[in-house]
Amino acid sequence: MPELPTLGVGITYARVLEPLFEEAPELFDVLEVEPQTVWLQSQISVATYWVPEATLRHLAGLPGKKLIHSVGTPVGGAVHPEAAQLALLRKMVDSLSSPWASDHLSFNSTPEFKTGFFLPPRQTEQAIDTIVRNVHDLQQALGVPIAVETGVNYLRPRSDEIPDGSFTAMVAERADCGILLDLHNIFANELNGRQTMLDFLAQLPLERVWEVHLAGGMEIDDYWLDAHSGAIAEPLFEIAKKIIPTLPNLRAIIFEIFPAYVESVGLGVVRAQIEHLHELWDKRQQANTQATAAASVHVLPPAPPDRVTSLEWESTLGALVVGQVPTSALGDQLAADPGVNLISRLVNEFRGSMIVSVLPLTSRMIMLSLGIDTFRLILSEFWREQPPRLFASSEALAFADFLQRQELAYAKLMKILEYECAVVETLLDDQTRIVSFDFDPFPLIRALAQRRLPDVAGAVGAFEIEITGESLDNTASSKVVGGIFPFH
């Protein structure tokens, strides 16, 4: 096992949390950075990514040590991560002195397209061989030890798969890597009918757990979602109090909340959660490593016959969640699983949220002028035509191209769309752009910013808006136009 520093309690970084960092920096021993959320992606080459140097300096200056938690290079699939992502990940690991890095025991790509969601891998011996190679490749690329995160799985258990806990244990042992134990994911899996938390944890080599994640969730359509939506559920907190002292090599406990929920939850609630995590940290004890390791040894059941390859699993499940019709026996099986419909719904909701966040004026104008139902219909047609993109800027610009081909015959809407696309493109390449109007755009823009249509029409004439890099805040906007959307 590698020698790793003890970090303490922290939170997944989001800019909206920064007032809390200023108010109580002593609460944050560590900030976990999801690097792709602050990246920008070139619109010229999909394999080109960068992060503004000002962003790196800003992150380095925030309280606490820094940990890199990638959300773009999961180790659970057969598709290898882009070399450009690995290179920038290495730069951020080095720049922020992250003692280890982590990513998900999931997949988010097929050979044909991105899935727009972390999906559960095929839990077989063949998949383990692939995952072990992926972990070794990621560790070599990043130059630090790697931990794999235990994932959420909304699918029903299958008789032809290795049980969840045993699968995670086999991956960690054979890859000789750490485990990021996401207790909320395991909690959600139990509530949704998969393996119980006790059974899962009994099968883990607990000495390999370096990091714990905790979060809040919500119920939808009889499923408990790993929504990162607020306070930790009390039953989960009670379980965590019992589990934390049994982890002899625990180095960090991280609270997760998606930025979109912070305003409604409130920074006071977030602070209270961090204080609760410090209570958990105080219960941590350095248990006897050998005793714990011995206690975690168990006899694994024989692996079931592997009748479905990992690649077939990934291609089929990926196709279903983006709305494609099943074309195989496996596809028919998975299509009958209600978890697939849930994931497909979540993918579309995330895609819609990306478009609304990057093109807010255009989205509001469609909803106010044509109706919410029309907007949903347009989005549905776009989703059927186009697979997901992982970066919000790419998703929004693809939607803009789709919208321009719909011949809506609404000239002012098209000009607002042109303006917002120009803003995104300037944020990405820092090139000055000028958008021309044959009407005064400012009454319309101001009204849409207030979520309404203007009371009176703007004056007719020749108007221009110049968009420059100096007038836009790259650091503040990178999350919106460049960052990967949340797809846990």
C-alpha cells in the first residue's frame, strides 16, 4: 500500500461555495476538484482541452489540500480515455499537488458515442481484466496512486454477474489500487433493490479504502437518486458512524453537493454537513491493519458464465439510455428493466439543464413565446437526432445548430441565439466577435434576463454588440460553458 498523507474533511469544489470557504476556512482540510468541470473544450478539435492558468492559481489559493477526482476518465469500460484528457489531468494533479487521484468504476462511452451518464460496467471476470488494465494505464498517465469509486447502479441485479461488493473487491485487489467508498451510492443501491450495504461492505478489503464520499439524495419514480441534492440522510449518517472507525487507512471524508442545489439548500446547511463530517472524522481510529485485513478476507463465489461480452454490454446499454431501439436479446432484456428508463430520463434532464444554463436567453424566449411544451418537443427531437456531449459548451452549440435547421421563422429568436453562441465561442477562443441586429436588442435581452418578454418592441435600426474576452469572466464562466455536466 502506498504511503499517503492524512488529509481530513472537505467538500467537492464549486464556485458557489466560495463564500463559505471565506467565512470558515478552518472547516476545509481538503477540497476535492473535479477537473473537467473547470476545463474548456475547443470547438475546432474535440480532443483539445485546456484550463485557464488563472483558474489553476485560484484553486491552489483556496483553503486546504487539493484532491483530483476525475469525472471524465472512468475505468469501467472498454473505451480508452482521450490522450488530451490524460495530459491535462496530469497537469492538474501536478499543479495542485494531489497525493492521489480517483475516477469511477463505471463507463460513459461506447465506440460510437458518449452516453452522457456514468453507467454500471459488466460485472464479470472479463470486465475485471479490462478494468485492471485501465487502472494501471491511468496510474501511469497521472503519476500518482489511483482509487476507484464505488458506483451507483439503477439496474436490477442479474444472475449472470458477480455481486457488487465482490466485484469491487476483485478489481481493487487485482489492480492493487485504492477504493473511494461512496457510501451514498451504496445506500442508494440497497434502497433500489441491489446488494445490502452490510453485504457489500463485508466483501470489501476495508484496508484499501482511502477516501469516503457522503451526500444527500432524493426519491423519484420509486428510486432513490444519487442526486447530491442536500443533507445526508440520518440513517446513512448512522451507518457512517459505524463504518468510519473500521477503515484503518482512511485519509479523507468528502461531502458532495451539486452547485445547482446550493442556493435552495443554503450555505448554512452545507456548513452544518461539514461540521457533521468532522464529528465522523473524530471517531476515526487507527484500527489494527492486519486484523482488519484478516477480517475482510472472504471466499468469493465462482464467477457465473460470461455469455455477454463487456463491449456488447456497453454498446447495448449505452444505446438504450440515449433512446435507441434494442436490436438484440440483451437489448430486449435491458429494455425491460425500469432502471434503463430512469437513466434515460436523467440523461435527457441533464442535457436540457446544460442547454438552459449555456443558452438561457434563447431557452427563455422559446418558452415564453412558443410555450414550455413546444420547447420540450424541440429538445426531444434534438435528443433523438444527436447523442450526448460531455461538455456543456459542445451540447449547447450542437443544439444551436439543430435549432437553426428547424426554420422556426422567428427572426428575433435567431438573433438572440446568434448572440449567445458568439458569447460561448468567445469564452472558448478569446476572439472578439461582433453581432449585428436590425433592432435594438437591449430591451429584449434585459427582459429575458428577468424571465419575461419586453413590454414594447425595441427600436428598428442598425445595432451591434461587440463581445470581447476582456468583458467576459473565463474563470466564472468555465463551469457553464466548458465543464462536464453532472452525470452520477
